[in-house]
Amino acid sequence: MGKRNKRYEKEHRAGRCELCDGDVELEFYVERGDVVACTNCGAEYVLKALQPVRLKLIEEEPEP
């Protein structure tokens, strides 16, 4: 793990949930491709980009 940069510790990074319009909080150590969840409804997203934050909703397969 690399050095912790104070700039990134203080920076608030979050995306928007497509389902409930809540915040999807990002920790300072996340990377592209990580799975993150909405703090309100629990919807899961794949992190596509950090600057600016871009998220892709993980669609759940319907059960037969």
C-alpha cells in the first residue's frame, strides 16, 4: 500500500445512486473496478472512474 496523501484524506468523494438519489461514499483507498454500495438503499456499483466519479450499477439477475 502506498503512502497516504493528506490531500486525498480531506477530499470528499461520492457518486450519486441511480435508484434512490443518495450518496455512494468512496473511501480514499478505492480503485477503478472496485465494488461500492449506496449508503441508503444498498445498491451495488462498479467504480469506473475516480476523477470525476463514474459508477455503473450492477444489475441483479432475476431469479426463476
